[in-house]
Amino acid sequence: MGLMRIIIFTGKGGVGKTTVAAASALRAAELGHRTLVLSTDAAHSLADAFDLPLGGVPQPITPNLWGQETDMDLAIATHWGTMRDWLASLLVWRGMDDVAAQEMAILPGMEELANLLYILSYWEEGKYDTLVVDCAPTGETLRLLSFPEILHWWMEKIFPIERKAAKVIRPLVKSFMNFPFPEDKVFTATQALYEKLERMRSILIDPAQTTVRLVVNAEKMVIKEAQRTFTYLNLYGYTVDMVVLNRLLPQEIQEGYFTSWKEAQSRHRQTIEESFAPIPIQTIPLFEQEVVGMERLRQMGQSLYGEGDPTRVFFRGQVQTIQRQDSQYVMSLSLPFSSKEKISLLQEGDELVIHVGGYRRHLVLPRALAGLPATGARFEEGKLRLYFQGKGKDDGEDPRSKKRG
């Protein structure tokens, strides 16, 4: 059996990512791929897109297509239950109300992370050819998957020592303080969760298996969010193989009331092309009616992919990488031109506008670079390298600054 193809759709809330994910899954299924479309968004709307009831387990929709809206409570109980119970007991020991302690014991981001672990379950199960994921409305969720890498040293070096020490300290603490010191099952659950996250991350950063598709509208706020998401996806090693520009006003719409809208969309479309090149940008027009139900989803899939296969990889490679070199950071960008021309940079906060000849690129900087001045740029071997003055070796290295790829 070949590798399961995983396609993750994400974007700002309201851009239509759920319908795009559903249309892509339907197109894949009709081409013969056994496809599961999975919603990990807490505010599920996948069932609404298909106009069919869906639940916490895969439900058949059409031949070769299943749909599921994840059960967040079940996911938390499965992957975080043991640690939640211990944290809750610790908070109660400190005087917090029991119900409040149960709520506070779910750490920020843990609900989304637990939902994403369904991906690992279906990959290990091997029942489907394609998994289409309607992700929570921000790429920040995927940043949670960098935790295993950041925690690797602690889990490998310190965690085993803490676990052994706990066996000695636990009886003393219980006897004298009645302190809810973690039992061995808490350490076991922590180790198991860490290992699951490591396995899932290895799958999601493998470009042969997994790619991310950003869904955007031609609106300023949406584009800014997508730029930030794109930067972090590249920073953490995820492959973006397509940007889907949804709800574009068709050319055949007559001028008049929509004139200013069309002009604004035209400007924003240019910004999108400048922000995400060389990633392919596919467009979907604004349909006359709401995209709900099988037939309209089929029309959307046709508009997006034509006669093509949505499961193929539309772009390979990392567009951005960042690494630390002595006292500075170097950001490398792949740009679609080959000649050396004059380079100019305009930096304002976390935004950077790059001009190379007649080409312009909009970039949102990660936090590690946003407060640092750009000190130079160089174009060579098809890559633009930007140099940022660091804070010196003694300040340590932000783990997010490591090169990915």
C-alpha cells in the first residue's frame, strides 16, 4: 500500500476553506481515491457544506468518500485525560473550585492539538488513500506541532531523571504535604503523547505525503493573516503547494455597483501574487448561489482543478528558510527570476517589502526577526538572501530560527 496523501486546508475564518476542502475531497473521491474529509475546526461546518449529517466517526457520503467532524471531548479524554486529571487535582489542592479546575487543566491549544492527532490515527490505520483536513481557521495550530522538536532535549535528557526522582520523592511529599505529586501513569501518558506528536510531525513535514493549501479572499485583512501563516508554515518545515483565491468576482459581472469591488480585488490579487510566488495561485469565482450540497461542491471542484487531480503535489520545495549565522539571521527566499538586479528593502514592524528590478515581494516576518533591522540583501543561485542583525551570541538562539527543509 502506498503512502496516504494528506492535504490540509487552512485560512482565516469566513474565507470558505470548508467548502474548498469539501469540494477537493469530492473531486478526489470521484477520481477513485478512497478519501476521508476530516474537520478539526471546533466550529464544525463540514456537514453544512455537504448538507448531510456527520458525526464523530467517519460517515459514508458517496462512493469512495467519507466525512467526519471530530469529537473534541473524546479527543481530549483520549490524549490528555490522564494529565488533565492530575493538573485539575493540583489546582484543587491550591484552592480552586473543582469545576473550574477541570476547565483550566486543558492547556491553551491542547484541544486543537488533540483533534489533529486523528491524522496520525488514520495514517496508521491505512484505510484511506487521501485525507483532506479542514483545519482550524489559522495556521497557528500547526505551530503547536513544533513542540516535540523544541522539547526534544528535555524529553531525552531531563524527563527520565525527573521520572526516576519522582519515585523517591512521591511518598515523602504525600506523607508530609498531601501534595498531589504525579503518579507514574502521568509520566507514561506524557511520554506517549510526546511520541505521538513526534510521529505526526514527521508525517506532516514529509512533502511526499503532506501539503498545506491556504485559502484566501481578495481582502486586505485576509491577506495579512495568510502571509503570517505562510511564513510560519515555511519556518516550521511544512510544504505549501497551493494558494486558493476564493470568491473572486467574475469578469462578466457588469460595471456599476461592483466597479470599486472589482478594482479592489484586482489590487489585492496582485498583492497575493507578490506575497506567495512561486507558489501556484488557483482562483475560484464567486458563485451565484451558496456552495452547499453535492452538485455545487462538484462545480467548485471543477472550477478549481478542471480535469486535474487534487491529490497531486502542485509545488515542491521550501520557499523560505531562516538560519542563524554568528551574530545575524539569514532568511533565504526562492524567487522566480534569474538575473542580478538592484535590490531595495522597505521594513515597517513585521512587514517587509522587497523590490528587485520590476519585481515586488510582500513578506511578514516571524517574531524572531520582526524587531531586528535588515542589514543587507544578496541575490545568488536563484535565491534572495536577507541579512538581519542579531542580538549577539550571548543572547541565545531562538529555536524557531533554525533552518527547516
